[in-house]
Amino acid sequence: MFKRMHNAKWLHNERGVAMITVMLVGAVLTVTASAASFAVVQDLRAGRDDQKATGALAYAEAGADRLILAIRRGNLNWGQIRLAGCKGVVTGGTAAVIIAGDIGQGKYKAELRAYNGEAATPADRLAPAPDACLGRSAAPKGAQRFAITSEGSHPASTRVIRQVITIKPKGLPLGIFADGVDGNGNVSMNNLSLVSPNNIIGRDKIAFAGRDPYYTINDFYPGWDSSNAELIPAAAHAVGEIRLSDGSQNLRTEHKAPGLNPNCSANPSGQSVWDGSKWGAPFSSGCPGQPIAGGTIARPPTSLFTTNDLNRVTPKPALDDQDYQNLKESAKASGLYCYIRISGTATCLKDGASATYKSVWQTSDMPTANQYISYFEFEGGDPNATSNTVKWKAEVGPCSYDPAVNKSTVMIIRNGSLSMQSGAVVTGAVILPEGQFDSEGSFTTHGTIIAQNFWLRGSATFEMSKCWVENMPTIFLDITPSKWTEVDR
């Protein structure tokens, strides 16, 4: 009896202990669950933050890529980027080149500045630091480095990257380059070099003057000029022959007598002393004095011009498919683009809007931008036929160091030719990979012409200048990305 009463009492007391145990276990479970929930929430937040940061990084990278693409598409010129970020530090310094935009929910802002990776401290490597701005070449002949700093945001998270790029000449020839040259009429070529891998006919119809602002004497004759600074006189250079206009005389070079010495009496202004061809030979002496103004070297070492010389001066006279695609997209977006069908109506875009194809292009037909791409694409047919010829009477210019004044175009004609009309002016570059450059009347070009064939008729002036070289279209430049870092890490 006593034992049953004792057991009952013990069981009654145990019910209290059990309740407390349950409460404690519940509390522990609650704490555990809360901690787990908190951890899950934190992980979700961290995941979202990582996702936002990854998105922001992607937008920052997109900004850098778009700035590089803008350079490759010819939307900028060398004068705008050479001293970017150096405004107020050196003469000619400009503000940083900046592009910004939205992509979906994200944004990017990228800026280009001059860069000197050899500066002693990181703070001195990026413009406007003097170490980054001083001593940069005015002409884009050697490799020069720049840095693109790009900030991406998505939507509240931000990331900043820095991409170092090297810009150097692509290898495209400057001046006039054509597989075949046929001169006639009365043509002036001022401060430029005429180069052909074949023959130049009609040398006596071309009056050269001045010095090429891009090529030095050492570019054509390595080791001849110890200073490597003297600009070469304007002249004709053919791997084949240089002939008189009737094509009947296979002279070693126009205005030169047989033998080792030039015929000085037949060298007005001395320009043709610098002609080069397959029949060239070493000179033993030049003409008296200094026939080319502004220089100290009166004659070249030889009048010979070979395939090796051609490859050294103009190593790659062509753009690749990606280059043409970039230029085409730029023309469609903000320049002048036309697709000319074999049959049917041609379609054109000007400033991104539909436009009408013109039988003769006038100044009023040009895009509104000061600098743009003109791209004409013929569907088929003979590139040298009249039906595949663009007639140009528009005036594009002048060349200026002031971006608000400088006007230029890069004209590409695929599977077609160009006929320059009297009164026309083109400042920039003309590239005719499959066709010919032809002329009617009097006109002026200021810059570079690359064509399959180059026909000269009537009166025309072809010129190059220091202004053009120092503000040349960026399609002549090659861009190589190198060092990449996250600035905010």
C-alpha cells in the first residue's frame, strides 16, 4: 500500500519534470530553427549580393569592351585619344574619353586615359599625372599605352575594373597605295608618298611637292638617316616600272638619266630624285645643294625599290572581315550606309534613319556628325563597271586640331569604284578593296587612298598633312588589351 502511494507521488512529480524537459527541448529547437532560418536568410542575401556584384562586374567589363569597339569602329580619331585625360597638363591635352550607357537593369561608364606603366608609383601612371602625359608621340607610329577605367552597377551594387590597352599602327599604308597607277591630266600630290606593288604610268603627269608627314627617310632606306627623324620627300615608289604617260619608255625612274647619277637639269624642285623602282641603282652623287626644302639629306642612297621595301613600308594593305563588319555597323548607326542591289531599289541609312540612294552624292546628303563612316556595298556585278560606281561631289573638311571644326569621313566601297566629281573634297580615307579610284574635273583629297586601281584624269590635288596624321581615323590603329584588374578589390 505504502509502495503504491510512493509510486504515484513519484509519477506526479515526474510529470513536472517532463513538462520542463519538453519546454527546454522546444526552446532549443526554436533557437536552432531561428539560427538556421537566420543563416538561410543571410545566405540568400549574400547570394543576392554576390549576384548583384557579379552583374555589376559584367557591366563594368561591357563598358570597357564598348569603348574598345568605339575605337575600332572609327568613331574616334587619334587626336581625341592620344592625350586623353591630359587636359591642362600638356599642350594639346584633352579630357578623358567617356562613354556611358544602360543595358537592361544595369549601367556602365567607361573612360579612357593616357597610361604609363613604367612610372615609379601607381599614382603617377594614369593621366592627368605628368608621367603619363609627357613624351607621348604625336604621330601613332610606335606602340603607346592607355587605360580604360570602367564602372558597372546592377542595380545598387557597383564594381570598377581597369583594362590596359596598347595602341599601335595596324600596318595599313598612308598616302596613296594602289595595285596599278595610270596618270593623266594635270595632278598635284603634296606631302605624300605614292606606292604601288606594280607599275606607275604617267609619272610626268604628277607634280610632287613637299615632305611626307608620316614616313621618315629610314622607313624607305633603313640606316641612311642617323637621326631617324627626317621626313622623306614626296615621291613615287613602284616595285615595277615608273613610266612616262605614253607607256612606251621603260625608264629606270622618271626624270633620271641612265647611270649612277640623277639628271639634275630634269629635276624641278628635286622631288623625282627620291622616286624608286625595279630599275633603280645606287647613287654616287646627288644634285647640288638641298633640292628638298627643310631637310639636310639631298639624295637617297639608291633609286631601287623592291618587294622587301614594299613589305616594310606597307606590310598589310588590307582590313580583315571583322574590321569591315565594325565599320559597317558604325555606318549603319551614325554614318552613311547603302546596300546597292543588282536589281531593285538600293537601301540606305543616314544617321540611323532610312535615306535615298543618290546618283551623285552632294554635301547636303552627308550625315550630321563631324566624323563618320561612309560605307557602300554592291550586291554583285563588275566592281569597275559604271553601274558599280559611286559618284561623289560632296565636300567633307577641313582637317583641324579643334574637334568642333575637324570634319572627316572614312569611305569604304565594297565590290565597287569611286568617281570623284569636280568640286568634291574628301578629308579622311578612301578604301576600295576591289575597285578603282577615278576622277573627273578638279577636286581635292586630304588623307589616304587605298585602291585596286588608281586612275588620274583631269586636274586634282591629293595632299597629306601633319594635321591629318595627328588626327587620323582609328581604323588605321591596332588595339591589344593586356593587363586587367579590379580597382575596387
